[in-house]
Amino acid sequence: MNFIEKYLKAAQKNNSLVCIGLDSDLNKIPKLLSKSRDTLFEFNKKIIDATVDLVCAYKPNMAFYEVGGSAGITSLKKTIQYIPNHIPVILDAKRGDIGNTNKMYAKEIFEYFGTDATTVSPYLGEDSIAPFAEYQDKLTFVLCLTSNPGAKDFQLLEVEEKPSINKEGKPLYKVVAQKVKDWNKNNNLGLVVGATFPEQLKEIREMVEDMPILIPGVGAQGGDLEKVVQYGTDKNGKMAIINSSREIIFASAEKDFDQKAREKALLLRDNINQALKQK
């Protein structure tokens, strides 16, 4: 089963477009877990157990595990293995290097960790993304327009694809979106588009039609959820993976942190579904 098939089945089973980002920062994990043999894994396990019927995917961010060295990598692998097989896992790695190096990154992410999808940078071009795209049953999300304020430094700049007399350009994110659509020969590429740019999200969805879009930024970063649902989903109300991380997993630092996380995830799911009814 490829990523899109797994995602659609999970979305239907759980009636959900919610993706929970497992950005499990040891400095924010409830103190009551601090004496656990594997604090990161135990925290993630509690979050997963409390929310597994509310999501279409989970998205661990590698940075929060790599910082812990070999112990952190072990926690990450255990977390991925613990997530039920019917729920897709997106390993948020944002890799971007020359093709030969990315071949090793792809092998690590898809074979060693065994994840269903990952994130990559488009800056080095098609040959850098090709090693990931060779895994035809996996999905590679390419950074297109990110949710952070600094996105405007490069991604909103107007550029010329080819020298022209009139010197008319278009925003770099549109160039990326079109390129990725053109490269998507095996139907296993998608885009990352931040919720903090709803009008641009609308443009990108119109450009790429039913390609999957991973949408971060609806929680702590303040993206407009109604616009994300209206503009980010395809004509069937699918193909959007709407991610929230900190607002869900760190909803509480008390003993009931897992239930508070569930409440936040449930509210997000229900708000998304309400917005879908109005689409």
C-alpha cells in the first residue's frame, strides 16, 4: 500500500485530516515522565494512545530526536514502530543535498526508519529529489511555501525562469509548485505549504490539482483554519494533511497531558470537518 492509499484509508476511518506533529521537546515534556527509561518514547506513546483514532497521520520532526544522539534516534525508531500500521508516518527531515548524498538520506528515512513519507528542500533541483522519488510507494513532500515569517525572504520573491525582454517574473513558490507537478511522474510527490499564507495556498491548490499538500501552521503559528480547509483540500475535500504540533502535544504539563492532547486533537478534527461542510 502506498502513502496516498494509506492516507485516504486513515482519513476515512478516522474521519480526519489531522496530522499530529511529534515535536517532542524534552524541555516541555511533563516532569512526571522525567524518570522514565525512555522519556521521549513514553511521552509519544501516551500521545499516540490518546489520539490514534483522531488522525490521518503523525509527523515526528527529526531534530527533536537527533539532538539526543543515539538515544534520541532509538526513541524515534521505537516511536515510528509503535504507530499502528494503518496510520501513515511522515518523518519531517527537510533534507536537501546533491543526489548522491540524498540517496543515503532516502535510504535512512525509508529503509532504516521505515516511514511512509518525508520532507525535502527543492533548492538543489530535480536530481536531488530523484533519490526520494525512486521509492514509488513512499511520498516526498517538497518545501514550497513555509509557514515561518522568514519565508518571504526568498519564497515570495519574483523570479524569471528564463531571460525575457519584458522581464516579467512570478513568485518563486509558484515556480517550485509547477516544477514539482511536472516531476510527479510516479504520483508520489507532494508539497509543503504553510497555513499562514492562505491566499497563496489557494493558488497552489489550483495549480497542482489533487496532489497531496502537507499544511503546517494552524496551531501555535496562528494559521486561519477555515481558509486552510477551503483552499487547501482538493475538490473531494481530501489530499490535505493539516498539521498541528505544539498546541496539541503540549496542551498540558500535568498528569492528564495525554487527555488534554486528545481534547485539542478532537477539537481540531471537528473544526476541520465543520469547515468542510461549508466548502
